[in-house]
Amino acid sequence: MKIYLFKNKKNQYINGILFLLTFLISLSLFLVIFTDKIYADENKTTTEINHFYTCNIEGIIDPSTANYLGKCLKKSQEDGAGLIILMDTPGGLETSMREIIKNILNTAAPVTVFIYPDGARAASAGVFIIYASDTAVMSPGSNIGAAHPVNLGGEQQISEEMMEKVVNDSVSFIRSLASLHDRNADWAEKAVRESDSITADKALGMGVIDFISSDLKELMEKIDGKIINKHKNTFVLNTSNAVIEEIEMSFISKFLHIISNPNIAYLLFIIGIFGIIYEFSQPGLGISGAIGVLFIILGLYSFSILPINYAGLGLIILAIILFILDIKLNLGGILSILGIISMLIGSFLLIDTGAPYLKIAKTLIICVTILVSGFIIIVVRAVYKTHIRKPVTGKSGMIGETAITLETLNPDGQIKIDGEIWSAISKNKKKINKGEHVIIISIKGLTLFVQKIKNKNKSN
């Protein structure tokens, strides 16, 4: 049986309904796509930035630096301002570096990193931070590079196979950062694999950075009108009449940043050792002991964020124990010599990394060892003399002293010692003539028991 469309009204209605449904579905799909596009365009707003904050990264990048920079980024986003990071760093801890980069990438605020002043550098972790920035700038005399990963974070030395994996991971990371801002990914890989380092002029020519500026004023002139697309927002930098404010690091963060320096951390720990040793040698109010414990705690805090070799730390703690035992047991310095050797070896082993900026200066270790040796010698000698010295006060201090008889002892009488007159008895009940020299053997109450000294000239 053949069916002919539109031959009867029933078929006409059915086909009309199908056609209408098809039209409506097509129209709905078009509207959804068109509306999404309009919605996306509406959400991609353009924001003019004429307010900027500045912050400083100086020295080793550590947890206090990451915390400080995180607060700066948060404030910049909340206030609708741009952030300019003035950086001069030899590198730092990988965990802190990744935290900083994560905050930069996830903060809806334009971030400019400026390697400043002249002579500054962005090495190791600093290279990664530059590649994560929205705008990268260098001063004329600065340099960037040497981003080969080193053993950070307190772990022991790793195998070559593991180091290769770490290097490959670092290369992947920095190439992904380079792709975000269309920077030179090939040189970035070379900086990681070969520790390559370049000047500001070469970095600009190779597409590593965006500008070269002598100071902040010139920087503001060069970034004027720059457009930055970030987080579905378009930022237009207007620096002609920009307001610039500095965000300073808090006192606590600055203090923790300072003591994170390996040389400072080492000095704090050694000063703590001095305090503990002095407390055991001269027990009293405990002030020196309390100060020593405080400094050791500060030193241990610093060591906790540095790549520490625990064998080295153990040798230094052993040295402290040996110093204290020598003082308490009065062994005359034998254990102290072993303690000095233990501390010297432990100091050289303490920092376990290939990064020179995280190592303790050898001259500092040698100088500290000499000072500790001198201090220990003085303390041990003083304690030893105190232990062997006879009492010089009270009755017990008179035993063994020499006196002169003021009258014949038969067997008792009076004697004179240090200008004082005492009653005395001849110990062996033997007669001792007047003017004889006698030695005090013992004391009972206020009476001295004496014995004649032979071959001693008489004295009136």
C-alpha cells in the first residue's frame, strides 16, 4: 500500500507538527549557543588599573617570603590594583617557589616582576617566578638563569636516576609557564638543564622578558597602556597618573626570613650552646640556660626549613652532651676535645645541598670552632680549679694551715693563726714549746688539734 503525503488532512497535520518541532529544536539550539557567547562576552570585562602596590623579594625564597607575597597578592586583588614585585634572589626552596607561582597564576590581578636594582639576579627559583609573571622586567645590570634543580627541603642526596626525573619535572613546569605568556621556552629548558645564565639585554632579545628599565619610574612609563588578559578579565595598565604604594613585610615575617639564612641559623644554634654550657658550669638563676634554650629553638626552626643532614645535626648535639659531661664529671677536658672534633665535623655536614647560597660559610665554621674551643677551655679549667681548691672560709678552711704557739702546749694552750687566737691541744699529747710552728690537723668545736712541724725555725 502506498502512502501519499498531503493527500489527506490527517497526514498534513502530522507532517506540519513534525516540521514545527524540528524548527523549534533548531531555534533553541541556536539561542543557547548565541546566549552562551553573549554571556561569555559580558563576563569578560575590561578593567583599567591605575593603582599599584609594590613588594620586595630579597634573599632566599622561603616560607616567610611565600606568606608575605601571598598577602600582597590578596590585597592587590581585593583593592583592584596591580602588583609589582621587586626581586633579587639567588633562589630558594622549591615548595615556597611553587606556592608563590600558584598564587600569582590564581590571583585575578596583573603581576609584574622586576629584577631590581642594578646588579640584582633571578637565579634558580627566581627564573620560575619571572616566567609565571604577567609582565617580566629586568634592570640593565641584572642577570637571570641557573635554574637547575638542587636538592632542597631537607632530604638526603638523591640518585642520578631520581635527579633526572626531578630535572624533567622542572623542565615541564617551566615550559608550561612559558606557554602562558608566550616566552622563550627553549632557553627556559636550557636554564634548567644546563644552568645557563644571561644578561638583561640578551634576555630581552631572546623573548625571555618584556622590558628593560633602569628604575620604577621608567618601568611605569613602559608598561603604560599594556593589555593583560587573565581569568576572563582584560586589564589595561594606566600608569600616567598611577598611585603607587609599598606593602612592607611584617616584623615577624622579616625576622623569620632573616633567621632562615643558614649562617644566621648556625650562629643562633651555637649561641644557644654557649648559654647551655655556661648554665651547667655556673648554676644559678637559669637566665643563661633560658636564653640558650631560646636560641637553640630559633636555630632548630631555621634548620627545619633548610636542607639539613641529620647526621651533621646529631654530631653537633653529641658535642653539646660531651661538653656538659666534661663539666659535670670534672674530667679535665678529655670529653671537651672529642666534643670540639664532633662539632667541627657536624658543622661541615650540617647543610646537605648543592646550592652554595644555602651552605654555611667555611670561614664561619672555623671561627666559631676556635671561639667554642677557647670558651670550653676557660670554663672547664675554671670548674676543675673550683673542684680541687681547698675551702678558704669557715673552719674547714683552717685544716692544714700553719700556726704559732703563744704558750707551751702541755698538752693544751693557745696558738695564733692569721691574727686570731685559738685554743689548741697537741694531738699526740706531746709537749710543744712556746713559739713553735704547728700544723692544724683537725677541729672539734672551738678547739684546734695541732701537731708540731719539724725542722721549722722558731718565730717570736
